Amino acid sequence: MSEPRRVVLIMTDTQGANVVGCYGRPEMRTVNIDRLAEEGMRFDRAYTAQPVCGPARAAMFTGTYPHTNGSWGNDMPLGDNVKTIGQRLGDRGVHTAYIGKWHLDATDYFGSGQCPDGWDPAYWFDMRNWLETMSPEERKLSRELDSPEKVHQHGTTEEFTFGHQCSDRAIDFLAKHGGDDFFLVVSYDEPHHPFTCPPPYCDMFVDFDYPLGESASDSLADKPPHIREWAEHAKVPTGRTSLRRPMYFGCNAFVDYEIGRVVQAVDKYAPDALVIFTSDHGTPLLSHGLPTKGPAMFDETTRIPFIVRWPGHTPKGSANPHPVSHIDLVPTILDAFGMESPPFLEGRSMLPALQDPAARPNETIFIEFHRYEVDHDAWGGFQPIRCALDGRFKLVVNLLSTDELYDLESDPQEMTNLIDSPEHPEARDRLHRALLDWMNETRDPFRGPAWERRPWQPKRTLHWGGPTRPRKDDGYERRVLDYMTGLEVEKFLLRDD
């Protein structure tokens, strides 16, 4: 009998690489996350597929981009025919459990409280379930504990928090099912607003000044108009050199403590498990005059921690410098379980890179944005954006605005927009072509000539791939029929006819 296969995915919310110790911020006190990196591999160029909670998670758990799976805004659910990794593994005999924030049922921020297909109902616990354990007064209080004074006033303990209760359930699962083939997701809401954390974490950063980089003083003179308008509306003061956010930074350290509790249980009950740690997206922390995530591709928001520990497979203390994306999570996990990925998935397995830090999974990765959510416009309403990144250069095409190009090697703070630079047409045009090809290959429903017809692009060569191309096999639905023949499709190739 083969050894059981075990994967634990631990994730946070609103935690960019810029608030994690092993990514150059030791003052953040993320000792347990840092230990995972010491015992495994840190990916230094990992990015979300879309810097908004729901769409980011949609990509993570389906292996398809938001423009494919339908969840391109926070309150937009997955398409009915889109399968999650829970369904794909559960249907093949793997015990799948999801504990924590889901944000994919499009009800509200907290979720529906109902376990979706593919996951063990006995362990399902989203934020709605958490709130339903409380009185009305406690529910209101849970959304108001955003200062050390309030935490002390109400005697808030770690046992009250969502994060702690998620950890308790994860530890219980590991204790009872550590010998099974399993896929366990532990999805914390922390350090997302309202940043609730108990002592000593609520007091840990009261006098701490987070040093801001050069981007906090960005004049935005060469940035797209929608970013300038957003920053002006937010009224973020420029020229600051530091930031005080004691509850956010305290909650950031608190969720690290909770992660440590779960990892300790992994070490005890499933020590050979593949452990993956990441976050859905980051937050600007006043960089470029921005208060929060939204229609901007700056690294503070899009670059996330991604750490893998897999005893016997992943070299300890290693770092992979190449670009990777959340879109590759599902194919990688399927590969780890010895299962093939269906052609419908839009990422690729990173398994070779988990074993060799020199391996490069992708030449180029892609990020997108549509809108924050349908029912409010505080972040600029509809702002279709597509981004291509090769590890050094980042091209951002803002369809309704002007575009951006940054050299992350010489300008990591993304201060200088090189979109019209006469010295960088090769990098710009190469990424532009890759972006157009990707939009065509994935049949992006927002694709069209406007993405190609940019002011800085003198050559316009329409190369869209034909009027009809059938959906690729997803492993569940019957093979689609060719429009021209009525017969089952034999190949799924790009067509120029």
C-alpha cells in the first residue's frame, strides 16, 4: 500500500509579502511563518491572480482566472459548471476539509454558512457560522474591536476570535484524520479589518512606526488618471516616512501565532505533509497614496507570501526567485496527489519548482482586475485591467485609462512609469504580445482590439483566434461538439480562421 498523501493549505487575508519577516520585515514578528521558510522554500516573486478577496480565492481554488470562472467581483459567485479543488480531490477519494473564510458564495462578506459541494460538512466553518455562535451584542462587538482600548475594555481573549476557533477545528481534524489521504484548508480572515486580536498582540505595536518606502512619496505625475483620482479621493497625506497601525500589525502577528498552532499539529499528526502558506492579496499601506486594494497592480497589493514545506522534497531554507501565480495552485496540488490536470485548468504544476529552487515554472504570469464588487463604487467602479509580469518587467494595460511599465529590478518601488520610454520598447512589446496571447488562449470574455490598440503601440496586428473555439475538457462535462461539424472536438488548438 502506498503512503498516504497529505496537503495542508494555510492562508491569510490582506497580508502582503511586505508584512512578513522572512521577506525582509523581521520587525513584524511572524516567527512561525518564518520557520516554515527556514524548513522549506520561499517564493520571492509570487502574485495573486486578482487583488480582491473573492476573485483571488476563485482562482486559487478552481485553477481558472476570474474572467473564466465568473467570480470577477467580490459578490459574484462561481459559475455553476466550475469545479473546485475540493470537488476534484473529494471525488477521487481524498478527505477534503475547508475551515475558515470562503468568500465564494456571493452572499455577503461573512458567507452563507452552508458547506459547498466537495468539502466535509463536519468541519465546514465560515464566518457566518462563527457569528451564529454569538448573541446579537457579541456580533456587533466582533466588528468593533479595532483598538487596544476596546480589546482591553471588553476583556477580549484569543478564544473569542475567528482565527483561534479555526485553528481549534484544524487541530481536531489533524488529530483525527492525520493518517488519511487528506487536503485541509485553513483560511483565516486575519489580519483583515477590523484587525481583532487579543493581548499581548493588540499592544505589541502601539509605539511601532512601520518604515514606508519611497513609494509613499510618489507624486503620481506619471501614473494613470484613475489612480490619481483614487488617491485624491482617499486624501492620503504624502511625504510620510512611517505608519502607525497597531491593530493591523498586531493582528498580523496574532495570525502568525495561530498558524504556529496548526503547524505544530501538522508536525505531530502528519509530519510528512506538504504545507503551503500564502495570502489572497496584500494592502498598499499608503504606497502611491492608496488606502487599500483595488484597481492597481503595485507590488504592495499584488505580491503575496508563498512558502512551501515538504519534508524530503523541498530543500530547507531555499528561495525561488522566479514568478509564480496562485493560478498554479490547483494543478500543483493535483500533481502532488499523483493526479493529472484537465485541459480546462489555466495554470500549470509548480511541482518541479517545489523540489528545485532554480526551476522556473512560468516565463510570464498574469494578473487581472474588473471591479471591487457590484454594489459599491468606492474603488473606481469598473476598471478593466490586465497585467503581464516576467519577474523583472511589469506591464499594466488599464483599458479605460493610461498604461504602465515598470522595471522591478532597478525600480522596485515602481516610481517611474516607462510605458513611453524609448529605451524599453522590446520589454514592453514582448509582454504586450504575451498578454494578448494569454487573453486569446483563455478566451477572456473582455478581450478585443482595444487591448491591442494602445497609444504607445504603433503596430496593430489583429490576431484574435477565430469566431468559435470550444471549451476545453474539465473532467466532468461531456466533450463539447464542434460548431462546424456537430462532432466531438478532437483538439483544442488556437485557430486563425
